[in-house]
Amino acid sequence: MPTRKANAVWNGDLKGGKGTMKMDSGSYEGPYSFSSRFEEGKGTNPEELIAAAHAGCYSMALSAGLGKAGYDPKSVETRADVKLEKVGDGFKITTITLNTKANIPEIDEDTFMEHANGAKDNCPVSQALAGVDIKLNAELVS
């Protein structure tokens, strides 16, 4: 398996500085700042990139698990909400909520939820973030 890489550069102090993040694949390069991380400023931030990674990983893991069980997933759409909070003198990602809507023909609700929870627990990004409270809201749609 390949090793995935990204690079970040930060210039200046925390509040006045600015930085850039770049994926080695070339798929993303963009700015980040104090404002984009702790306020509503333009640019990305580490938590948003974690959210994208977790949403993508979870959607693929759920689809894979359903496929292995003989179901034919039509779509799995996931939004990950990453909550960064002040804890003590620093900051911590305290909660990630995965909000998923899936179109899976010919599956009952209990079986769907079993697979949805299994993917939450076992996708590689969930495992990497095991120190964070990961919640799941999963909805079966048609």
C-alpha cells in the first residue's frame, strides 16, 4: 500500500500568521490561518481536512461492507462534523459526528444499522481517530 503525504508551511505567529497546505497528489493546495481555524475566515483548516477524510473513508467502508454482504449500494453520502473545543490550556477535537444517508435497495433497517455501525468502528480513519468520541446518524433513503 502506498504512503500518502501532505505538506504544511506556517509563517508568523499564531494569530497573525498564515500558512498553506498541499497534498502530494496535487489534488489540493490552499491557505489556512488562525481565522480559518478558530473563526469563520476564508481558507481551510486541519479539522475540515480530517472531516473530509473521515467522510470519504466511512462512505467507502460502508459501501464495501454492504457489497461483501451481498447488497448493491446505490449511494452513500456522508457529512462529518468535527468539533474543536478549548480544553484546559489548549484545544482538542472532542467529537466527530458522521451524518450518513444511504440508498441501499432490499435491506431492512436493522441490517443497515448493523453495517453502518460496523463501518463507523472499523474504517481506517475511525481507527486512527479512536481517541475521539465518534457518533453516527445514519438514515436509509430510497
